[in-house]
Amino acid sequence: MKLKIRSATPEDYLSVAPLMVQAMNSLACSFANSENMEDAVPLFKHFFQKKQNQYSYENTLVAEISNSIVGSITGYDGALLLKYRKPFLEYISENYGVQNLILEEETVAGEYYIDTLSVAGAFQNRGIGGHLVRHFIEKASNESFEKVGLLVETENIRAEKLYLSLGFQCAGEKRLAGTIYKHLQISF
């Protein structure tokens, strides 16, 4: 089976939205004002198909095997976080009744930020996540960035191990929606 990494298109929403929700886990539930992760999928389908937001197809690479999407990575220029987040927060307030959600700034200007990385369960442990991250780093470099950053849950040892094996280093901790995450970065 040959792995292909490509830029996402709006038509990829059916495959990518569930992957985004899988990556975010309980945070996606908070956005959908629900305890059921499936309730968050329509929200991410909606935003994935739109431009100029943090979950847009414009900011996403997908991994395909035999023309089926098996993984995705979404990220953007950290300087655009607040601009990209604004329509999302307004939408969840109006359509999901999410009020007073405190979201700290998870990235900074000068950092190309990985917001979500996810591989479908049946395709995990095959190196697909590593391929996606390497392509994302290459994309960041081509866009004249010098570092890529991300947040990883402190108890997600497997994900942290992947990032460290790719050359990321701990740059401290960040709080997001009440949870402490490790802030990892790679410079190139």
C-alpha cells in the first residue's frame, strides 16, 4: 500500500472532520457543548469546508492509502490564531450555546502551529503520523518559518514520544481550556 500526502480539499470533510474530533477528544466535546464526541463532528465538517479559520481545509494535509484518507494534520501561522479562532467561537456561541469558554493562546507569532494530527485507528502504528508531521515541517520551511510548535497532553506519552523522535523539544507548558499541555517545538 502506497502512502500519499496531499493538500486537503473541501470535499475531504467527511473523512477529516472525525479525525479532527478524534485528535481533540474532550476539547471537541466542549466546543459542541456535549459529552458525546460524535456531536462535534458536524461542527468540524462545517468549518473544514470554509476558508480562513483554524480548522479549514486550507490549513490541512491528508494522508491517503488507495484513495482513502487515513490521517490528517492541520496547522497554520501562529500569528493568525485569534483571527482564525474568532469565527469559530462566534459560531459555537450562536449554534451550540457555548458561552464563557476560556481559550488561552495556544501558539505565538513566528511559530507554524500544528493544531490537530490524527490517524484512523486501523492505520495507527504504521508511521503515517510521522510522515504527516515531516510534510508539515517541510511546508512550514517552504513558507519561510523557522519553527513548528504544538501542544501535547501531558499523559499522551505515545504522541510525545513520536514528536520527540522527530526532533521536537519541550519549550514549556501551556494551559488551554483548563488543561495543562506540554508545548513542543522544532527549529530548523
